Amino acid sequence: MLRFLGMLCRNLTPALYLAHLTCRNHHVPHPQTPYAAWDQYHGPQAYPHQSMPSPYIPHQPMLAEAQAHDPFVLRRAHTLAAAPSSTRKRANSLHGNSPWPARGDLPPLFDHHARKPDVQAFAPYLAAIHTPSSTLSRSTSSSGYPGVYYERPGHWRRDFKFKSGLASMFRHWSNNSRAVDEFTDSSKLDLHPFLHHDRSSPPTIYDLRLNPLTLVFRDLDRPPLARDMDYSATLPPTHHMRLYHPRLPWYIDIKANGTPFISLADLFQQLYAALNKGLSKDDFYNNDLDNEDRQTLTQAYYKRCRDDAERSQGVKRVDFLRGKFEFEGLTRGKNGMWRLKTGTAE
């Protein structure tokens, strides 16, 4: 019966879709205060294993004024929602013309050759994790300074290629994706209308570098409320979604958080948490990335960061998107997964 209803609702408008879910009792009771349900998802408890900082952080003291000012306060979402759509797009792309300059051809974490790590610099890490010597390789950068480079990280997708082109076409599709069933297979699920892919006019306006409290639903004439975010992300509801993006070497697993199904709040908060995670040492220094690739990530890092507080957190996974940070929706992908679609800011 659920499958039959799902087929009928494939082309429903957002309003009819929400009404259908309400009738099916898929709507979770929510507080009356706007954003109250959002708050329960926000923070390290929502995605605890994603909240650790990157080892590659220039640990500078955070400025007092940076601590006192939170750029992701709720009033930003209210301001964005009340503004015209063109203004909201510009607000979401505020990082694009950052005045912060790039420094040389070394990553921001080691922007001086004297600070570029060698084997001895990584000794505490190696002693702690007992890394076999076979996983490390000595290399010399174009400037002549020695570095340490790791083999391709085991947690990367096997089919990932940093540079696009013919070489990436010959990489076999990964076989390490989790097994799917009829309750998690993307080919048998329909997305909430707010998640539909639309390159020219996406139903959700969201900069993936920012907290999801800043997102705007195009069809709503107000900021999203708790009841909007409690709706199921799919129909029939599912408890697990695996996302991938051609520019990201990691899968992003979205799981139900406190309810039997994944809500819109679950999806956007966990997506943000996954992309906001700092890079590990082997994510940045490995044999699959060359100096040009690392410089590209460095440039993305500088464009994203607006102040010392952000810069002190180092390079993050979202920087792998390399400018394509505007959420455009999801589409059905291979092996029962979902493909994350993103684009550049207009």
C-alpha cells in the first residue's frame, strides 16, 4: 500500500505532499516555537563523530569579538526569507569575493616552508596509530622542501578522482557501498518536493558552507518552521540515505535521528555536519593529490573563511566542492544511492 501511495505522489505539489504526509501520520509532533525543533538537531550531539577539528589547524587564539559574534544566528534566516530571491542568492554567495589573499603555493596550514611537516613532525600521530612505514612515502615539493605523503585513504570512494576527464571514466564504480533494500533503495523512493533537483530554480536555496538555519524554501513566503522541517525526506519514509558527489571522496550517510524516518531536518543538519568536518592528514597529503590539487583546496579554504575564527578551523571537507556549494537538490544515483547536485552561485 505504501508503495502504491508513493507512486501516486511522485508529482505532487509541495502543499499536497505535506498534506498527504500529515494524513499518513508521518508528521512528528513539534513545539509551537519556530526553530525549536531545529535547535535539537544543531550541535555535536546530532552527528558526534563529525564534530572533531582537523589535525591541520593553525591553532591561533580565537578573537574575543569573533566569539561574541555568531554569523549564523536565527535573525539571518529571517532576513534572508524576507528578502527578494535575488537578494537571497547574493547573500548565500557572500564568500565568493573574499578579500583574503592566497599565500604562496603551500597549504594554509603550513604557509611557510619552515612549518611544512616532515616525518618527524608527524611522529606523535605515527606513534599513536602505529602506521606501517609502507603507508608513507617521502616526496619533495616543487620548492624543494621535503614532505610526507600517504597512500590513498581507505575511507575514500574507490571511484573518486580529484580531476575530471578521461582518466576518471575508467575507474570502476565502488563496490564498498552498503547493501540496499526496498526501504532504502533510491529507485523505489520519491523525494520531498523541496529536495527535487532543479538547476535553474532549485526549490531550496542553501549555501552548503553555511549552517542550515540559513536555508530558504522557495515556495514558502516565510522562514521554515519546525513543522516544515519535521516532514519525511522521502515517500515512503526511509531510515537511511547514502549520498555522494563527484567532487567529494566520501559517502555521506544520513540516518533517522530520534524518529523512525529521515526528516528534512535530519538531512540538512547531517549534510552540513558531514561537510563541516575538518580534513584528516591523509585527506590532504596523499599520493592521489598533487601540489596543484592542494593549492586548489587552499584557494577554496581562503574564499570560504571570512575571519580568523573560521580560518583557525582549517581546511574542511566542504572545500572539496571547489566553488560548487549551492544546493540544487538530489537525484537517484547508482546502487540505490542519492547523488547530491550542487552548482556555483550566480
